[in-house]
Amino acid sequence: MMALPQAKQDATEARLAALTLPVQDGWTRAARADALARLTKSGLPGPRDEYWRWTRPAELNAVDVPGAAPMDESDEAPIFDGIDALSLVFRDGVFDAEASDDLTLEGVEISRLSEVQGADIHWAREVYGALELRGQDPVVRPFAALNTAFASDGVLIRATGKAAKPICIRYVHEKSDSDPILHHVVKVEEGAEVTLLEAGAPGARFNTVLEADIADRGTFHHVRAQGRNRDRRANTHTFARLGEESVCKSFTLSLNGALTRNEHIIEFTGDDAAAHVAGAAIGDGKVAKFHHDDTVFVTHDAVNCESRQVFKKVLKNGALGVFQGKILVKAGAQKTDGYQISQSLLLDGDSQFLAKPELEIYADDVACSHGSTTGSIDEEMLFYLKARGVPHARAMDLLVLAFLAETLAEIEEDAIAESLRTRLENWLERHAD
Amino acid sequence: MDDQTVMDQDVKEGVDQETVDAVKQLSGAYKHGWNTEIEMDFAPKGLTEDIVRLISERNSEPEWMLEFRLDAFRRWQKMDEPDWSMLRYAPVDYQEQYYYAKPSSMKEKPKSLDEVDPKLLETYKKLGIPLKEQMILAGVEGAEGAPADAKGERKVAVDAVFDSVSVGTTFKKELAQAGVIFCSISEAVQEHPELVKKYLASVVPVQDNYFATLNAAVFSDGSFVYVPKGTRCPMELSTYFRINAENTGQFERTLIIADEGAYVSYLEGCTAPMRETNQLHAAVVEIVALDDAEVKYSTVQNWYPGDENGKGGIYNFVTKRADCRGDRSKVSWTQVETGSALTWKYPSCILRGDDSQGEFYSIAITNNWQQADTGTKMIHLGKNTRSRIVSKGISAGHAQNTYRGLVSMHPKAKNSRNYTQCDSLLIGDKCGAHTVPYIEVKNNSSRVEHEATTSKVDDDQMFYCQQRGMDEEEAVALIVNGFCKEVLQALPMEFAMEAQQLVAISLEGSVG
């Protein structure tokens, strides 16, 4: 094994020294130990790593959490307000039983990692750290390994039938130096169906992993809104494995955030499955730093699967957007339909968009395409609206909303899409200048 | 279909002789795979400071040139070979190569064609170079004054580089009348040191990358072009590169300078004999375009690709870069890459001048076990700069074909435009096609659009062609030519014809 560069070695050792493994680790012990070994071997990401070319990992590596004051978001209705869901609340990474609903729901089994991990056996053992491990090749994801090794808690969801209603994990951020590490596992059994919602920022800096193992004909919907906190640093990984004829849809709305790195790692192992990953992000660099990175890796290792990536960003006053998307079609994954689009709207001369839309294809009977565009507001459209009496600021908002709304169309349930659209509109109103 | 079946096939009714001849000529795996048995003058194998000094000495170079080389060599020793490409190959032993080889007969200039090593002449004939130009290339004194073999024939000035040295440049006088300097770079070092000093390594710095640094240390020859202010070069300039000797690396260096308002079209062709071992080629091409200048650079790269089992072939590591220094300058790269076992090549444009333009048109065909990692960089620095990238990758057999590119819009490159289109075609299920584009947009008045598709040869199109009597291979060649149309159209006439045929040859044996 090649020795790690000294700086990397030092950063990794310092960070590990500040973390502690849980005492009661039961069935997670092997997965945690393996993940720790992976992390020690790869080291934390460094500024010279190609996968971190456009997002500097220093703030995510730092032993001391870059402070982030909590943000009062009570000037608008809570995220997913009005959506009937089973609610689970985490305050700075710590489960709040008082504020949460009972963990009972028809069609699903729900438990918490910190509660059940002391046991020797649990259904989640087959998944915990397993999908993360599969996602480490061909690109290492050290923060995901760190999460598997050190996660303090998380929600374990096993869908055995059609879930009676969505499950919503609500994050509350109260401490300016919180640094939670949460690891959620979703197992969708054959033909089962469940929707998971995530709302808010889990802490000042957070590292979350979601592993979703979807069996044949299973359906998993995931919709996430990352809150409005301007100073928080987000580092998330979503791993999904799809069986035959299964469906996975994941959508993320990001408003503000000093640093966001959202990774999606999707793998098709069964034929005729479909995965859609989408995201809308908007940030205003004038109020606070905005750096948003969407990194997606889709692996087709089955026949006749469909993957779709739709990512849009609106960047204002020196905001920076990154998109790294890849479709890998393995030999034999014939009849693959892979689609990827990344677009950004730069509202001024200081904002930047950096993209790497990648294809790696080893099968011939496939239709794969990707597109990426960057530009400013279409002057003609703006003129059209203004000529009809729409004031300049309102016209700009309408165009921004229309641009981002295309991604909202990727969300299956209209009520959820509508609630996110309202949040976007409110954001634009607050940033009208 | 193998060659023999083509030869033995009865001519179908209605097929004219020309077609039959064309097919016969095209059949056979690699047309340029022959080898010329010529007495060569080699430097000892391996790379040391002494070899660098020897190369410099053989070229009778001035002290500053030797220093340039030694500096590069010392830097190169401290560098690591890049490993970020999608190319997979056994490590190259840089000490197992010859870094200098020259036909011995070139020691003294022959007086007439009769004195020229007939084998050298044979080489040019096989390459399809006209007789009069053969004389000049063979270094026959006074050959330039001889009448051309056909009046009114379109003139193309040729510089031929055989292994390490330039063996001759044609039409020098006529070009000199127009003020154009077209000679080998070793001559330029002697005769135009001020130009060489000013521009050499000004586009590709000595320490730019591993292969460019190696080239700076050991380049033995290459072409030099200077087109003065306001001059439209009266003919197309062309270079033939040929690696002949075994275990020889070719390291040519080309420098093209288009002064204000100048125009030049430059063609480059490459061939090599079939060898069982891999041979190294690490070239550097630098182009400088000043205000209102335009350079069109076309390449048909047909180095030996190795046999159908992946044995042998050229390792082609090339750094090509154009600096559009002047306002309104334009550089256009067109490449047809059908040869080489490995291709590592990214012809790029630095769009420094306001309103400057860069273009990249590429066809990369890989068959059998070939691997290509090629693309371009368009660096927009000036205002209102425009770039266009059209890349067509075709992969067959067990080949891997990667497009890798960068489009970068710097904050000051206001109102700039880029359009990129990368299409890949896969023939067979054992090959791979990859796209790795980097897009960096740092201002909002610019527009960047990138599109990429990957598909296979359309079944309906195949059916249509076959239904009209074409066999499978012909049909694929036709469809692939259609797929490449936009790039083929960007090539100069002579090259376009050759390229179309090459497309068909390169894909032989890829179907059925």
C-alpha cells in the first residue's frame, strides 16, 4: 500500500483522535471496524484529490467545527407543513422522543440505531455500511466511511408493505458548534413502498448517510429540504441499490448554506428498474457564503434500467455551484437509458458554475446523453414580461422560479412539490433586491 | 472479411473498375506498415545528460539551445508520469528507447536522385509523395529549380521528418518569395534564432507536463513556420512524420507563428512500420496567432495501431496548444485519429485576445485493443471569445475511447460563447466510450452549452443500407462516415478524401 501524503495522514489522525466509537456496538461492530480501516487507508480528502477539485474539504475535515449560529425559521410555516407524516425529531443529532411520534406505522418497522445496536442481530445488519462499501469503488468516499464508523444515531426503516404515510425526519439545529453524524438505513422489501422526508439542518456541521436497499418491485421516494441556515456545513451521502423493476426517486431542495456537498450513489443490480435523482439549489452570496456541490454516481449493472439526473442551480452575488455527475454503464448492461442534465443560472458576474458531466460506457445497445448549460437570465423573456407590465424584480423571480420548477416536476407527490415551491417563492421574496 | 476474400471476389455486375481498385487498395490491415531497411546512425540507447548533449551537438546547436534542453532534462527527471487518463498500459521503460536516429546517407547531400539511397526514395513513394518533392525531400541539391511534374497541380509544401531528423522541405524558395519561413526546427535554430528564442516554449512551457518536458529535452527535429504580417501563405504546408527504426522514439517539435493578419493552413500526417514492440512518440506543437491571424491545423494520425491482438503499436503522447494572443485571431484544430495503440492528446486553445476564436473538430476511431484519451481545452481569457468543439468518438473491438475536455470561462472573458458536442458510437459490446468534460464558468455574460450522446449504429440505417446490397462492413463504414460528417467537412480537400477511406479501413473486422 502506498503511504498517504503527510498532510493527509496528519489531518486524518487528528480528526480520528477527536472521535469516539460507541461502547454498545453489537451487530454494527464489524461494519464499523471495516469502515474505520477503509478510512485509515484512504485518509480524509485532500485539496489535491480530483474528486474534490472544486470543493475544498478543509472545513469538513477540521477537528474544530466551523461555528454556525442557529437560524430562526419561524417566519414561515415548517417544511412539509400540512403533509400528514410520521414525525421523528433530532436536535443537533440527538433524538427528541417528546417531540416525536410513536415509532409505529402500518406497513413499516421503525427503530433507532442507538437503541437497537447493542443487540447481536438486527435486519439492518445486511445493509448498514454494506451499500456504503459498494459505493467506495471506483472512487473513495472517506466521509461516508467515517460516518459508518462513528454514527451516533439514525433511523432504521424496513418497509414490508405499503407504508400508511410518509416518515418525516425533522432536524433541529440549536447549538452553534454541533457536529452530528447520523446514519439512516431503509430496506424496502419486495413490492413494498415507502416515502421518506427530511427537513432542516441537523447541526452546525453535519455528516449524514442514507442507505436505501430496494428489493424487487419496491418503491422508495425520498424528498429533502435542507433548511435555510446560511452558515451550516452539510456533508451528505445517499446510497441506493435497486432490484428488479424497483423505483427510487430522490429530490433535494437547498436554500442557502455556506458549504454543501450532497453525494448520490445509485446502483442498479436488477433489470427494468428506474432511478431519478434531482435537485434545486439557490444561494445568495451577498448575505453569506454559498457553495453548493452535487455529486452523483450512477452505476448500471443490469439490463433495461432507466436513470435520470436533473440538477439546477440559481447563483447570485458570488455564489458557487458545482455539479459532478457520472453515468457508468457496465459491460452487459444493455438497453440502458441514461439521462443527465445540469443547468445553472448566473444572476451576476461574480457567481460561478463548475461542472463535470461524465459518461463511462461499456455496452453498445444503450442510449445515454447528458447536457450542461450555463448562462444568465434570457433578456428576451425578461423583456416580454416587463412589456406586459410585470415589474423587473417580479419578472426576474418568475423566470428563476420557472427555471427551478422543472426540477420540482421530478417529485412524485404534488402536495410535497407544492410545499417546496412555496418555500422557493418565500426565499425569492426575502432576497428581492 | 479478410483481404483474400476481397481479392478473390468476382466483380459484381455494374461495379466499375475504379471501385474494385479502390477496394483492393484499401484492403489489408495497415497500409503503411512496411519498413525501410536503411542504414541508420543511432545514438546509444537510453536517456542521460550525455544523450541530450549529443542530440544538441549533432544538430550543431548554439549554447542557449543546449541549456534549454539540459534544464528540461533535469526537470523531467524529477517528474512523475501522469496516471489520470483512462489509458491502461505497461510502464514505459524510457531507458530502452533510442532518442536519436538518422539515415546515414544524409551525412552528405546527394547531387542527384541517382545518388540518393533508393530505399529512402521508395519510402516517400509508398507514402504517396510526388516525385519532384521526393527529390527535394531526399536532399538533392538544386532540385527546387527542376520543373514540376504536372503543371497547374495544387501545390503543397512538404517537410518530412524521418525518425529523428527532417530530411527535406519542399517549395522553400517559392515560400521565401512570399516571406514565409518553412523549414525544419533545427534549421530555424541556426538561421532564425531570434524567432525561435522568442516563441519556443512560450505556449507550452518546458515544465508543462511529463511528456512535453521530455520532448523539450530530446526533440531532435520538427517543423518551423513563420508567416509574416498580412501574408496569406500561398500554399498549404504539410509535414509527414515517419518512425522507421525499431525501438526509436520520435520527439518532434513544431512551432508555428502567424504574425498580424497572416493565414496559414498546416497539414500533418503520421505513419510507422509494424513492429511487435511499442514505440514512443511524444511531440509538442506550439502555435502563436497574433492580431487578426488565422491558423488551421489538420492532422491525420495514422501511426501503427498494433495488431488485432493488441501487440505493438505507437504510444502517442502529444501536447498541442495554440495561443490566440492577438485580438480577432483564430485557430482551428481538426484531427482524425485512427492510429496508435495509445493516444494521449489534447489540442488546446488559449483565447487570450479579445474576439479570438478556437475550434476543435475531432474524429477518434479505436478498434481492436486501441485506447484513445483525447479532447481539447478551450481557455477563454479575452472578451467576446468564441469556441466550438465537435468530437466524434467511434469504438469497436476491445477498444476504449475517451473524450476529455475543459471549457473554462474566466471572470474577464465577458460575452463569450462555447458550444460543445461530443458523440460516441459503439460497435460491439466489448468496447467502451467515455466522456469526461470539465466546464468552469466564472462570469454570467457568457454562455456555455455542452451536449453528449452515446449510441450504437442504428439498426434501421443498417437495414436500409444492407437492403440496397451493401455488405455489413460497407454499411457500417458508410454510416460511420455520416456520423463523422461535420468533422470531415472541416478538413482540407486532400485530407478529407484520405480520412474517409481511413475511417473505413480502421473499422475493418469490427463487425460480423
